[in-house]
Amino acid sequence: MSGVELTDSGLVVDREPNGFDELAIEFSTLAAQHDIDHVFIAGYVAILTGRSRSTEDIDVFIQPCSEAEIDAFVAELEAADYWGPAMPLSAMYDNLSSGTNIWVAPDGEMSPRLEVKFPGDEFDRASLSNAISASIDGETIPIGPLELQIAYKLALGGRTDLEDAAHLYTLFGETLSTARLETWVEKLGTEDEYARLTEL
């Protein structure tokens, strides 16, 4: 039987990894080998916790790095048979440093793919600095804190975003930190959306 549980040590996912999980796990392993802090966020967190919805992207923030550090990481990705479907991976530093994301996918494939970004604001940086561990099939990856993911999804406000927020809140409401969640809700100005969420 598969399931997901939020514990004091992080998220525990009890199911077979899917293609998104395998991509996240391999990318995380390569980033860790280069001491690059990273965090998986947004829709992938909802999918990891059991929400069934369509997407082609796994959003991931990596810590701001120097051009030399990024170039070394790109060489590692290319050696592991990854490519840039929209832009060569050699353009990674230029893209990231100008605030643009870059796609990373298994060689020759368009999806699933990673959408790699440098953090752009305090909420992005908070996801990176407050990451929690998610374990699946014996592997561990860093994901954004669930309280911030919910508040941020409420702020984005699209139908899929609101459904992601509702999924996470319904699943983990009793184990989330209400104080942390309400702090992010206030900072993001989503009090009305949060009030509707708590009434579900």
C-alpha cells in the first residue's frame, strides 16, 4: 500500500518512483556531488505527494553559483546524458544569471524535464534555505517547505495552482505548522484565498 506522511524528519513517500521522481533523484545526486544547494518546488511537490495532474516540468531552484561552478556542473550533466531541449546547456550560466530558467532533460527527450532557476525573490530564497527532506524508495531529495508551497500556490491563483494548494492542505493540514503557514499567507497577501482553503 502506498502512502505519504509528513514527519519531524521530513516527507516520507511510500510508493514506486515515477519518471518525474527518477529525474529529480538523479539531478539531485549530481547537484549534491558539486555541493550545489537545490530545492524542488511547486507542482512537482504536489505530484510527489500523490496528486495526479499533467505537467512536463519539474521546477528546481539552485543556489547562485559562479560561471566556473555552473560550467563544471554542465559538464557533469552532459556526461550523464542530459541536454537542453530549448537552449544548449552551455548557456546555463548566462540564462540563470540573467534571471531566465533553462530546461534540462534526458538526452533527446522533451519531457519530463527540469526547469532550473536561480532564486529570484525572498520567497524563492526561503524555499531554498528552509528545504525539507523527502524520501522515496531509499533516496532523499530536498523539497520546499509545504507551508510556503501552499501559500505561494494561493498567490499564483491559477486553477491548477489552487488545486495544488488544496491537495497539500487537505493531505497535511493536521501536521503543518499553522504559524508558519499563516506567516507566509500574510507576507504573500493571500488571506482571502487561505480563508476559503480552510473552509474546505
